[in-house]
Amino acid sequence: MKKTLEQKLHNKVIKKPNYVLYNFLGRFWQYTVARKYKLKATYIDDPRKEEGPYILLSNHASRMDYIFTAIPLLPHTFNFVVGYNEFFRSHLHGIFSLMHEIPKKNFTPDLYAVMEMKRVINNGGRLTLFPEGMSSISGGSQPVALGTAKLLKFLKVPVYLSNIKGAYLVSPKFNLKERHGPVEVSFKKLFSKEELLELREDEITKILNKEIRTDDYAYNLTKKNIYKSETIAENIEQLLYKCAKCGHEFENISKANSIECTYCGNKVIIDNTYKLTPLKDSKTFNTPKEWFDYQREVVKEEIKDPNFELKEEVEIGFLPEYEYLKHKKTSEIEGKGILKINHQGIFFEGTRKDKPFEFSLTLKETPTYGMCTDASRFYTFLKGEFIEFYPKRKSVIKWLLVTEELHRMHDGLWKSYDYYEE
């Protein structure tokens, strides 16, 4: 009987990547890709002096982070922990298999991934993990995903941190077109094996959140680095869905270097340092991240209404059973319907493969969503199965913010930074 892609993936025994091949590809990317970003590395502590296995954690600023973390540490090799769904995409399947990357279902328990990580460590290998669970949405980091501290205590090896600055500005979530400009990365030791054993999980989580927290837009307010692009603002309304002046939602449109509200005419120019400049009588924020955070604060107020509900027409996509996704797709659309969220949970009612299909998720089990490429769609896991939502409106970020804040309001375990800073 023919094996499914999932069966093939989970039958694979993960090994350390081939030293010669890994370093050949690493040096190739160093002299081709990394040069475009003037990558500068600083070593507070140099992981390459570590004898034996260790874990490298990193803030997840962009789609390019495997370059920014791995190249400065050559010739050391790493098994990267990568989003499970990415292994179903034809243009990534080959290199992931060759490099023995480890698939992990984001924001949900995944025993296979944990045991393969343990296998790599037991065999003397090294791991790179991005504990936020996905690349930055807003230009700033998110608190680390649930279970990160428990995983580190289970693996029982030294932990280093890679802190990347500027990477989001070369590869933002709202646009797949990369822009060239400086990126900095620093390395330091976070925990020895002995410290991991002594510290409680909540203490480890608090330290991780403090060390991993970044904001690339704030960083560049002082740096004023130029990120070359002729379409610096294109699609930024995916993130900035609420007008800074009139408050209307989903009325913003972008052009090459501006964002404008079609309802009230509020217009903001965005230059190649990402500086925001309002035109006469228009309003804005200091940075796109501050604009994003303003939207979160509005959502926090909205959900205080016990009758709050958000509804959306969506198409739904799933991973293929036998054939890899082509043309850089992230799922195959199999149905459509109405997705809604309120204080009782998350609900879908519609069709899948022309048959009635519905489901519900609790707020506690859904802390946030993943986004495979840009912010045009989002995904979660339904009883372990990947499901991706394609909303009719550009409402992905509102869904993200509402879900995160309802999760926290209803005693969800994934907290905001404020919780750890008290």
C-alpha cells in the first residue's frame, strides 16, 4: 500500500546533517545570499567553543533566519526545527530532507518532534530552535511558545541565544519581496546544563522572554539603516488594517511607498528606513509596530463586550495526502464556509470536498495562529490535522489579535510579555 506523505515524514529517522555537504552549502550561501545583507556577527560567548551537543535558540525575525544564525557559526552543523507543514512543499522538501531538518507542528504538542530532537542530542548533534514558533508578524517578537522551558529541561544540554536585529526589515511578513540592507546578529550563552536543572520552568520562561525580545522598527529609529526596495510599503495594510485617524477597519490600501485610508483619506508616507511621515492633517504612529500594538489595545477593549463576535467568509486548505504542493502553495483548498470566534470558542460551518463540514476549537487550546508566508492567510491544527484559512477580507491580523487576547482573557496558558515583567 502506498505510503502517505505524513507516513513518510514520520517514518524518517533524523540524523546529524552531513558535515561536508552542510558546510559547502553554508559557504555558498555566505558568499551569495548573506553578502547582500552585510551580515555582522558579535560573539559575547562563542558557541563554537562548546564541546559536545548544545541548543541554539533565536528570535524569529524573518524567513531568512536560517542564514543569519547558521553562517556565523560555521563549521558547526545544526538540525533546524522547522514548521511541519513546510515539509509538504515541493521546493523545500528536498533540502529539508538532505539537511535532516526536524518537522514540528507549531502551537500544539508533537511527540515525534521531541523524540527526534532527543535523538539528535543523544548522538552528539546540535539543534537550532525558534521558540516563538513562527517568524515575526509585526516586526517585534512574541513571547515564547508553551512548553519551551519544559523541552529545554528535558534535553539537558547547554543553551545559547542568537539575537537578530534588522532581519524583519529585509524580509517583512507583509511582503515576500526581499529588500537589501544591514542585519546584525549576536551570540551569548543563556544556560549551562546545571542551570537548566536548577531553574524552574517559569524562571526559564521569564529569562527567555527577556533575552529574546526584539523590535526591529524601534532598532532602526536610531540606526536609520536603508533597506533598498522600490515597493517598501506594498501590502502593509495586511498588518495595519485599522485607520490611525478615523478608526475604520479594512479601508487602508497601500502603494509603493504609502498607506492610505479610502474612507477618510488619512495618508502616511513610508521611506526606506521605514520612517512614517503623515501628510497634512493625517495621523500616524512612530513605527508600524506601534500601529500594530494600537490595534491590539483596541481589540482588548472590544472583547470586553460579552456579546463580542468576529465572523468571516473563508476558504479552507489542507495538506495533500500523496503529492507535494507545487508552485509554492501552502495548502490545497478543499472547502469554504463561515469562521467565527466569540467568548465560547472558535467555530466553523461549511463544506469540505462538497460535503458538510464543521468543527469547533476551545479558546484555551488555540493560543495563536501560524502564517506560512505572508499575512494573507493563517493556520492552526485540528486534532493534529493542519488547516489553513483564506479570509475574504484582509482580516488575518484582526483574527490573530482577537484569538490571542480571548485566549488570555479566558485563562489560557500563553501569556503576554506584561505577565512575565510583573
